[in-house]
Amino acid sequence: MVLWLLAGLWTVLTCYLLLWPSEGTSVENVSSFFGGSDLTDSLGHVVLAFVETALLYGLFRHYVPRRASVYTLGSALMLGLLLELAQNWIPARGANLFDLSANWAGAVMLVVVVSRTSRLELK
């Protein structure tokens, strides 16, 4: 139950940071706090996606590890794509291939970490 709550709250936070207009809002303040550059914003995308994917994996963990990884990765990649596409309709935002790549990199990194960790546990 707690994991569902955390996953829901993190998803809301991610949606807020990626879909709220950025100019003159708290989203701009968060970006500025971490440096306000394209690089720090992209690193933020990686972190948001990594944590989102970790929480999704926690929700899917009752499946066989390979299936849990596939469901997790598919869900995280789709969420990253949909959030990035939705930015086309947000004032002062826009879909960005670099940000999409950062979203997907965070998701893939988590699944790689999980798969390597599970292989180590089997040995």
C-alpha cells in the first residue's frame, strides 16, 4: 500500500515538473536551484525517470523478474514519451528529443541495475 502511495505521489510530482508552464512558476525555481542549464534539466529528467522506474518495478516485482522488467520498462518508456509529447501544448514548453532521451536513459539505467543485481543474487 505504501509503495502504491509513493509511486502515485512521485508520478504526480513528475507530471507537475514536466507539464506545468516553466516561466515564472515554481518549476522554474526548481530548475534554477539545480543550475537552470539544459544539462542540469536533462539530469533532472534522468533522476525523475530513474526513481519512477524503480517505483514501477516495485509494483511489478511479484511477476517473474524478466516479465517485471519488461512491464516496468514498457510503462516507464511510454510515460516518458507521453509526458514529452504533451509538452507541445504547454505554454513555454515543447517536446524535446534530448529530454525524451534523458527520460528513457533513466528508465533503462534502472532496469540494467535491477537485472545485474538479480544475476549477482543468483550466483
